Amino acid sequence: MEQLTTIGLNHYLTISAFLLGFGLFAVMTRKNAIVILMGVELILNAANINFLAFSKYNGGMEGVMFALFIIVIAAAEAAIALAIVINIFKIFKSVDVSTVDTMKE
Amino acid sequence: MHSLIQLSIVVLLLPLLSFVILIFFNRRLPRRGDFIGLGILGTAFGISAYIFWSVIVQAYDPAFRIAWDFTWIDLGNVPGVGPLQIKMGVVIDNLTAIMLAMVTLISLLVHLYSTGYMAGDKNYGRYFAFLGIFTFSMLGIVLSDNLFSIYIFWELVGLSSYLLIGFFFEKDSAADAQKKAFLANRVGDIGMWLGILILYSQFHTFSFEQIYANLAAGNFGLSNAWLTAAGILLFMGCVGKSAQFPLHVWLPDAMEGPTPVSALIHAATMVAAGVYFVARIFIMLTPDALHVIAFIGACTAFMAATIAITQNDIKRVLAYSTVSQLGYMVLGLGVGAYSAALFHLVTHAFFKACLFLGSGAIIHAMHHEQDMRWMGGLRKHMPWTFATFTLATLALAGLPLTSGFLSKDAILAGAIGFAKVEGGGIYYLIPVLGFFSAMLTAFYMGRQIWLVFFGDSRTHLKPADTSHQAHHAHDTHATHADAHHSTHAVHEVSWNMRAPLVILAALSIYAVYSPDPLDGAKGWFMKMIPTPATVVGAANPQKGALLTSNAPLHLASVVPSSETAAPALAATPVAAEHAVATAEHGEAKGGHIYSDPRQAEIVHAGHAAHFTAIYISSIMVALGIIMAFVVYVFKIIDPEKTARLIRPLYLFSLNKWYWDEIYDATVIKGSMALAKMLSWFDAKVVDGMVNGVALLVKKFAFLNDSFDKHVVDGMVNFTAFTVNTTGAVLRKLQTGKVQTYVVMLLLAVFGYFIFYFTRLIY
Amino acid sequence: MLSLIVFLPIIAGLVILAVPSSQKQIIRIVSLLAALAQGVLAVLIWKGYNPALPGITAGPGGSPLGSFQFVEKVPWISLHLGGFGSLNIEYFLGVDGISVTMVILTALVSAIGVLSSWTIQKQVKGYFILYNLLASAMMGCFVALDFFLFYVFWEIMLLPMYFLIGIWGGPNREYAAIKFFLYTLFGSVFMLLVMIALYFSVLDPVTGNHTFSLVAMATQSNYIKDAILGPDNVMWRYVAFIVLFIGFAIKVPMFPFHTWLPDAHVEAPTPISVILAGVLLKLGTYGMIRINFPLFPEVFHASMYVIGIFGAINIIYGALCALAQQDLKKMVAYSSISHMGYVLLGLSAGNSEGMVGALYQMFNHGTITAMLFLLVGVIYDRAHTRQIDKFGGLASYMPVYAAVVTVAWFASLGLPGLSGFISEALVFVGAFSSPTTRYIAMVSVLGIVFGAAYLLWSLQRMFLGTRKADAAYDLQIGTDGHEHIHFHDWKGKIDLDGRELAMLVPLLLITLFLGIYPMPVLGMLTSSINKLVQVLSPVVMSQM
Amino acid sequence: MSNPTYTVIFYLFAAITVCSAAFVVFTRNVIYSAFSLLFTFFGVAALYVFLSADFIAVTQVVVYVGGILVLLLFGVMFTNSIMNAKPKSDVLHVVPGTVLLIGIIGAMLYTFYTTHGWMPSETTLQGSIVERIGFETMSRYVLPFEMVSILLLAALIGAAFLARFDKPGK
């Protein structure tokens, strides 16, 4: 019970593990490119939680700074990814990634 | 630097300046710049005359010699030799001074003459440029103080001769002749070059002075045979340039060049360069080498004379007579009549130049007819030419009161003396051939004078079709085509062509050279150019000792023939020592002192034979002239019939002893065949070998290939098959969908998790 | 400085890479600028060169400084190979008298070559990139003092040459290119073996490591006594010398390894012929002087006789083959063989005169033969044939061309006043002064006559006389009433045009100037050659 | 830290985060997903506050909610017309996906709860860290900071370039 009531590192890690798992699941199973992107965002958030949690319980600033940069990069990534998605849509008339398999040839 | 040296360098460079100006700018100058060439040569002659005057006339010193040199190539501190430099330099001595004046004078006259003769030619300016470079090269030979620069100018003379012979290069015969001249000269030059190399390899210097000093000191490291070989090889340069047997063949063909060029180059100066060169190296020639030279000279004199009697082309007769006279000079040097040979060189230069220029005037007047058979009767039309031509002819034939008599007689006297000293026998062949040639000379020159100037004009007798005479030389001008043979009247040439004739003819009179019309040795020339002492005696102890044994006897009886009492050439310590020793002997007062006993003997014997020579040669010359009269004036003997009678001999002479044919069949055909063979060898055998190796490698490669195909490749194919099958299965996995790959990736990650934890647990 | 002069053309090549291939003029101008800059650098090197320093071997203390000049030495490749010890390759450049003349020659011929390449129309970009690569490699060969570096440049050179002949050549170009390539590769494979053997036999006196430095190799005391090429291993030293010599002899090219040369020349485009004859052939003899002789002086001394005989064969054989040729370019190619024979003969003399003559002959042959090939190119451009018999009487119609040809031809046959004479004369002086090669020199002088024969004969057939019936050109009466010459499809100037004169006149002036006053080149050579002769002399060797 | 209120609030936000994330993943409707993602981001932001990273939390809200989410919504609307009858998205690899989902989460949780080496140290971050972030950004992390700014610029241009409309006729 002590473990449940006293919020510690493992709690945050657990949440982040769930977010990561859901993110991966989205990336793996969804055909819609936008949902895949959302999954990626989830993964990134999971990583951020981890960074901040470790930072908190180690007393250093490194995790905080990393989290900050990750957010920035995530924003850039989202912009680029959406641009790509729009291009895919323009070319294939769909955001269904399973139709984007020209790499096979 | 001595002021005379400076002047001589100016004289040397002036014609070069003329060449440079004219070759580049002749088309932009008025009169194509001929006045530049003429003016420059005039200046050069003026300076040369001053040098001549101050060296010979004003203050004659038998040992006069000033030299100046500069480092041309510095090879640094050469291991085993020490500091080594190749120097270039200029030397002036008595002989140089005379030669300088002679060359520039004749060149000046030829320039003047050419302004008339070459007028209207399309390459008029270039002609004068070529004359300039020729004069430069010739002066270079004259002034050089070392073998290397002589060789350089020697080749340059060859080049200018090449350019001038081929001046009418559009004619195939001219192009052939120029090539032949250059190649024949080159053959001689490689001999000369080897001679130079022999000397250089021993002394590491090219300078005459140092070579002679070393030779006199006995520093020659090789055997005497090498020294003799060096002498003969150096003489080969002369054989080429002075057209001696067996390389004489180029000179008659060289008559393809413009006639004034023939006068300048192929009669007066360039061909004399060979003789001048032999004179320069005279003191290092061993007796054996001198014997070779004497025989070659005699052979040349005789052979050329026999050919000259049957030639019909006016210039060819003169060409062969030149070869013959050059033979005399070489003969003179060979027998040790040094002064006489050089004397003949000078006198011959003037009268032969006169003859060539005269023949040029005749050809010019006859509108480029060169065949004497179609001339005749020109005496009345061309009085100036006739007079000067005849005077020069008399000098050539060696009639008394002419310069030619003085010099030729001195040579023949020397030849008799030589034969006596050497002990007779085969050596008498040399004077005999000399006298016989003198007779032939008189005969063919008499023939020429008669055919050209006397009798009636035979222009109309010329066959209309002249194609069968294509091998005969004809000067061609741009105006040639519109000059029709017989319609134009023959006329005397203009003043600028006449003046040189007169000057040259005047220089053929005995009085210029000697007060005594019968003895050249009393003249200034032979007194001032005495025989120098040899330097090989010291290097040649056996022979020297042999001669020294009876030397005092002859030394004592050397005839005093000059007022000057000084050693001829005291350049070398040994020679000077000899000279002092002989001077102490006391009996040679007032005369030349010959440190070399052999030379002394020959000179002495030559003097003794002086009158013998005069008698014999006068008789021979008279015989020759009488024969010419008998045949051509009185027509007692019909030349045609005689020719038919001795047809083989006649043809032998007419075809120049078949030398051209012999060379063509052996040397030229041989070289070409060898070249063709080697070329074939190169393409088929050497290259064939290469290609054969390539083929072999190729064959081996094919063999390898079949092994490869069936064994190695079989294995490879099996592997490929396996891979192919596996691939066909596995490629199903490649869907092109990124998500599939993500799934697989994560499966792998998960698998690793499992693996890791299993490891951890167990 | 040296790095700059070596890599300048490569930089130009990179610049060209960025230029679109349609901009032909820009490509050409970039190449020309690089070549001119290289020339300027060569002049600077010439100005800054101190002729007193000898080179050849190391200076005081085993360092190249004080002996070589413009030295650049940095470690390049340093590999630890476990049991084999370590591999130390240096980027080591420097010049002495021998190389500095060649550097100048290379810069000169490269620039002339660029000008001559102006008429190349096919794939200009590729051509000039390869050309610049070639120029860099040639220059690198002459300044490399590390054997490995030398080998690298040597091999780099092959590749562009192969393509330049194989793509831009004549009708039979593939055959010629592959022949050239295989022949030279054959030689360099042996070179590689000897190089490695040398590496394991030599210690750098300064560092104590094995080294590829040619400077260290040139001092016999740096050899390990019992190593494969150490002084005790006489047989292997002979083998190494012979193998290395063959490698270089192929490049010279020496009889019987010469057959690639006429083919390559006939097929190669004019500028490549110029480079080939002007610079590449010199690499063979340069390699002998730089590597073969000073590394194995005692073997050289024992084989002087043989080298001399091969030199004589080259001289006479080449000249006679030239005499029989119908193709003008082939004739010039064989004349190259003949002239390179003089170099071999001079080297075989083993004395200063001969070696200075040989080096000077290398320089002069570079300039003169470049001129000859350019002149052949001029007439080939116009008439599209090189058959000597297809011409005749050209002197009347192309006077400037005829004059230049005459001077060039005479320079080639060794006329005094032109540079070829001095080098040939020095070669003969040297060869004759050495008792070993005296008789060989006596035979070789025949080459002078044969040389004159083929050159004058070709001159006569092409330029003198009148037009032949089956000539490669027609005669027309021009507007001024004179006869003019007309080539079938040649639109340009009949006589030499400005570009051709710009190529030929500098070479002519150099030939003339160096024929009258040779010291500017000889002065740079003498101290190095004297040092080399000292290194090679048996006296020094016996003190070893 | 056993403040019950604190604990309860933590669990509340943790639940919001995890549940909304699950909803994002499992709903078929893309628009629902997007809106659900909003809650996830808020939840995560709240968790950041718990982790004493208030500045990051604000950034999270501003960037993710204000930026990325809007962007995603635009993407959704742009590619799926609202009028479109089928705004749902299909799925694939459901079975391996589910297996892996459970597997990976399980493996991670297993790891977390069996590992003891990374238990918290004595010192923890306390109070506001805004000032420290500012200080760190301008000193130790100035180079990454600048690089990130350049990256952003590049991404901006790149995105604009990629997403631009081609002019008709080209």
C-alpha cells in the first residue's frame, strides 16, 4: 500500500510505459497517417515524462533541458510530418499508408 | 678585352644582324632590304680590313695571337675532374686576320653582284638573309678558338649551305641537292665530332690552346693510334665540307643554288673552311694522319680533274675544278706544305669566285642556258666578262704571272719534297698525280674558254626538246618563263655585276702576293704564315726520336727565307724549348726555326724542289693548253670521235666515276632497305611478340573461362539457386508497408526482451 | 608551394565539375587559367630555387632540408600492422636540380597542351577533367620524394591517359589505349614489389622506422645489412634493379619495350601526344635517375655497359624506323624513341657531362617534340591525313608553317644554336669520355646522320618541290591572281592561326634561347648531377 | 510524499492521461482521436507539474495543445472532408499489435518493478525551475539551443516547401 500512496519514480515510469505502448500500437496498427502521427506524439510524451521524472528524482537539470528540446523538435517533426502527409494525400488521394507501398518494387 | 677582339666580335655579329633584320622584315623594307645586307657587309669588310691592316701590315709579329673567351657552360665541380667549364672564345692571329678580310671581301662582292643577278626573284629578301647567316657562320669558324665552337659554326655553315642550295626549292633537283649536301656534310661531321670527342675525353677541354699544351706535355692518355685516329677523324670534317674524295659528290649537285651562292659558298669560302680547319689542327696531326690526308687530297685532285674534262654544264666544270683545287690544298697540308696550301686557299678563293661570278654573268646573259655546247662567241658580246674570266682561268690553270701559279707551284714543290723525305716509292704518286691534274686543269679550262667565248654562237644548235637534260642544273627565276632563249640578244651585264669581276680578277695577279712572279715563297703571304711546329712529337717519342737522329743535318741547311727571326709558334713550352735549343745551335739565324725536324726537312726539300716543280708544272700546263688548242681550236682531233673511241673511259668520266650510282646502290639503298627491314621487324616481330603474348594470355583466359563456366560457376550457380529460393520466400515479407516493418522491428525488440530476461532468470 | 602546383589542376578539375557541360568556353578557360597559374608557380619555384644545394641524398643529419628545397613533409598514412610492425607513409614533396627542371617542363607542356586542346569538341567537360587529373599526377610524380607517394601518382597518371587515348583518340584508339595501359601496368606491378622490398630494407636514420622516403633510400648506410635488399643480398639487389629498370624502361620507352609508343601516338589526339612525348616519357628516365640508379649504385655501375647498348639501339633503331615511316606522326613517334636513346646513352656514361646532357636532353626533347607533334596536328587538322606522300610544295603556300617546321625539324636533328644540339653534344661528350661506353658512343653517332636523313627527307617530300598529283589539297587561283592552297573542308586560316602561333612561338623561343645560352637550365642541374655522379661513383661505393 | 490529496490528484491525472491515450489509439474516428489527444496532453502537462517542471508543463500546453494539436486537426480536416461519410480509419496487424502492446508494456513494467538500482537519490528538484532553465539555456546549453532554433527554421521552410500547392500548368 505504501507503494501506491507514496508517489515515486515508478508511478511516472508506469504511465510513460502505457503511453509508449499505446503510441507504438497506433503506429503499428492504424492505417491513417494522422493517427500514426498522434501515436508518435504519444511516444514522445512518454519519453518526456521519463526524462522529467528521472530529472526530478536525481535533482539534476539535464532531463528538464532534454524535455524542453524534445518538445521543440516534436513541434518541428509534426510540421514536417504533416507536410509529408499532405503530399501523400495529394499523390495517392488518400492518407491510408497501406496504399503507400511503392517501395516494394 | 683587346680592341681587335671587340672589333672582330662586331664583324662576327654584323652579318647575323643582317640575317635577323632581313628574315623578319624583308617584305616591309624598300628593295626588300638588300641595301641593309650590302651596307652591313660593307661595314664588316671595313672593320676586317682594319684588322688585317693592323695585324699584318702595320705591325707584323709571327707569334701574334690574342684570344678572349667566356664561360658558356659551367658544369660545376665535376667529380674526378674538378671545376669544369666549356668556354667559347675568339682568337685572332695572322691567319685569322687574312681569312677575315678574305671572307668579308668575297661576301661583300657577292652581295653586290647578287643585287644584279637575283633582281626580280620573289624571295629576293630572304636570299640576302641567308647570305647573312652564311657569312656569320663562316666568320664564326674563322674566329673560333676552340673545337666546340668550330663544330657549332661548322654545322651552321652546313645549314646555310642547305638553305641556299635549296633556294629554288620548288625544283626537285634543288631539293634533292640540298638534302644530299647536308647529309654528306653530316657524315663528315660525325667523324669530326668523334675526333673532337677523342681529344675532349683526354683533356676535358675543347680549347685549341689547352689541347695543344696538353699534347705537347705528353698528357695524351691513349695510344698513338688514337691520336692518329683523332687527326683522321677531324680531317673527315674537312672531307665533308671541302668535298674531298669520297664525300665530294654533293658539291657538283650544289650548283643547283643561285650562281653567286656557288661563288661564295661552294668555291671561295665554305669549302675552304675544311682546309682552314685542317690548318688549325695541323700541329696535332701525326705523320700517319698526314699521309692519309695527302693521299686523299691527291686522289681528289686527280679524280675531279678527270671528271671535269667531259662535263658540259659550265657550272659543273667549275664545280669539279673546285673539288680538284681543294684536293690540291688538302694535298698541300698533307705533305706539310702548310704555307703553300693556305696560300692556295686564298688565291683560289679569289680566282674561283671570279670564275663563278663570271659564269653567272654568262648564264644571266644567256637567259639561264648553262650548257657550254650551246654557247660560243661570247667574247665580242661580253668583253669585260671575257677578260676577267680569262684572267681567272689562267690563274686556275696555273700559268706564270698569276697568283694560281705561285701557290700551286709551292704545293707541288712541297709534294716533291715530301716524297723525297719520305723515301720515294709510293709517295711519288702524290706529286705525280698533282702534276697530272695540273695538266688536266689546263686542258679543261682551255676547253671551257674556247667553247664559251670563241667560235660562233651555237645557240641555234640546241635541240628543241631539252627534257632529256633534266638532270642538268638550271637557275630558275620568277622571270624564267618569259625569257625565250634565242630571241634575245646577248649583252654585257650591268656595273654591279661587273665590278666584283674586275676586283676579283685583279686579285688573281701575281703582284698582289709576291714580287717574284715565279716564287711564292718570296711573297708576303708565305712569309707571314709559316709552318707551325708540331705538338705531337712529344707525345710520340718513338717517331720523334727516329726523326731527331738526323735532324740537325737538315736544320743546319734550312734556307733562310725571311727577315724575321722568331719562333713560329711558341705557344707550347716544349716547342719553345726546342726553339731555344735550336736557336742555340746557331746556324739557323734569320730563318724560320722549325722545332719539328720532319717539318723542317719537308720545307727544306720543298725549297730545293722549287725549280723542279716550276719546270715540270710549266711543261704540264703547257701540254694541257696545247692539247686544248689541238682539240678545240685547230680541231685536229675531233672530240666526238675520240669520245667514241674511248667510250668506256669517256662515260666513266662523264658519269663522274659513277660515284652517285655507287652511293645510291650501296649507302642509300642499303639504309632504306635496312630502315624498311627494321620497320617491318618492329611492326611484325617486336610488336608481334607483344601481341603474341597478349594472344597467349587471351587463349589461357578462354581455357580458364571454360573451367570457370562448368566448375566454379556451377558452384556459384548452386549458391545462387539456394539464395534465389530463399529470397523468393522471404520477399513475401517485403510488403512495402512501413508498419509491417515496424511490427517486425518491435517483434525483434520484444524477442530480445524475452531472451534477455530468460538469461537473467536462469 | 609544391602542393599547390601539384593540386592546382585537380582544383581546376573540381571547378570544372561544377560547370555545366554546355559551357565549353568556360571549361577551357578554367583549365587554361589553372595551367597558367601552374606556370607562374613554376617560374616562382625556378626563381626561388637555389642551385647550390645538391639534392639526391639527405642533407646534414639525415634530414632532407639543406639538400632538397621547398620540402613538405607530413605523415600521411601510419598503420600498425601487428606482427609486421608499422607502415609509415609520408606526404613528402621536395625538389632538387633533377626535378625542378622537370617541374618547369611539365608546367610548360601542360599549358601548351591546354591551348592545343582548344579544338577538342567531344565531351569537353570530361576531357578537361581527365586532362587536369593527368597534369596533377605528372607534376606529383616529379616532386614526390616518398616512394609510395610516387607510386600513387604514377598509377593515377595511367587512368586519365587511358581514357584520353581511348575516348578522344583516332580510329584504332581502343587497341592503342589498352596496349598502353597494360604495358605500363606491367611495369608498375614490378615497381610495387621492389618498393615493398625496399621498405623492409631501409631504416630512416632520424626516426629509426622503416620508411618509403627516397631520400633515405639513396644513402646506402641506411640499409639493413641482411635485409632482402640489403648490401649483403647481392643477387636480390640485381634482380630488384633489373625489374625496376624494366618498369621505367617501358615508359622511356626502351627497345624492345617501345611498341606501345607509335600506336599510342598515332591514335592519341594532338594535345595528348604532346603530353605523352613531352612529359610522360621523361618519367621513365626521371625514375631511373631518381630511384633506380642512386638506390642501387653498384648494380648501375655493373650495368652501365648494357644500358649504353640499349641506348645506342634506341638511337639507331628508332632513327631507321623513322626513315621508313609513311605516316608523319609515326615518324615523329619513332624520332622520340631515337631521342630518348640519347638520354639513356648519357645516363649510361655515369659522368657529369653525360648525365647533365641526358637531363638537358629530357628537357629539350620535351619542348622540341611537343613542337613536332603540334606541327603534325596543324597539318592533320587541315588535311585530315598525315601521309607524307600526300603533300608536296607546301613551303610555297604555307610559308610561316614551313618556316616553323623547318626550325623545329632542325632543332630535332640537333642543329647548333637550337637547344637539342647542346644536349646531344653533352651526351656524346659524356659517353665518349667514359671508357665503358666509348665504343657505344662511336656507334651511336651514326644516329646523327640517320636523324638528319629522315627529317630532311620528310621535309623535302612535304614542303619542297611542287604539288603532287594525289596531294591532299587543291590549288586555286585567288582574287589576287596568285595560286592559293585549298583544303577540302577546312574553314580556318590556311597558314598558322593565332592560337597555333601562341603555342609554337614560346616553344620556339625557348628552344632558340636554350640553344644559345643553356645555363638557365644547366645551372640548376649541375650541382645535383655532380652529387649524383659522386653517389654513383665506385670510389664512394668502396668506402661504404 | 504521502499527502492524500496530492496522491488522489496524481492518480486522477494519471488516469485521464492513460485513458485518453488509449482512446486516441482505439477509437476508429480520427476526429475523436484528435480531441482525445487533447486530454492526454493536458494530463501529461499536469504530470509535469507534479514533477516540479512547471515551465515545461506550460510549454507542453502551449506547444502541443496550441500548436501540434491544431496542426493535427488541420491535417485531419484537410485530408478527411467533414462531409465525408467515413471519417474512420482502418486497422491492420491488430493481432500482433495487441500482443506486442501487452508484451512491451508488461516487459517494461516487469523491468521497472524488479529493478532497484535507480531508486531516487537524496536530492530532488523542488520549487520552480524557470530561473534555472533560463540560466542553463544561456550557459551550458547555448549551442544546442541555437542549433534547435536553426532546426526549427529549416523545418519551417521545409514544411512550407513540401506542403506548397503546385501552380496549375506546371
